[in-house]
Amino acid sequence: MPTAEQKIAILEGSQRCLRHGAASLIPWFGLPYAISAIVRRFQMRAADPEGWNPGRRCLAWGCALAGLGLIVNLAAYGLLLAWIQAAFG
């Protein structure tokens, strides 16, 4: 069983994953947040191998939003590159 400090760190990390996953939906600015949310998910999984995490829903939603944010950002970058190529190519 994790200590009280570890429990707090696990809960805060799960909430941070959710916040970064939500922020990853912002086109052009969300890519670092998406990467951060995915990395945070793996860190929280490794932080407690016993599986104690009441914030696992936040962790799951954060990772799902980060995946969607990656798609949104890659599409935004693709559209920007297509526009640049059409305008200057």
C-alpha cells in the first residue's frame, strides 16, 4: 500500500494528466500538452504497481483526450503545411 505522500502524488498526477489532455485539444499549441499527458499516464502506472488509483478515470480520460489532441494538432499542422505549399509552392 502506498504511503500518504505517494497517494497524493498519484492523485495529483492523474488530475494533471486530465488537465493536459484537455489542453491538448487547442490547435497548434496543444501538442506539448498531448505528449505530456501520455507520458504522465505511464508515470502514474509505474508509480503504483499495486494499482491503487482512485483517479484512474481522470487518467483514462486524460489519455483519451491527449490522443484526440494529437489527431487535432497533426491535422492542423497538415493543413498549415498544405496552405503554405499552395501559397508559395
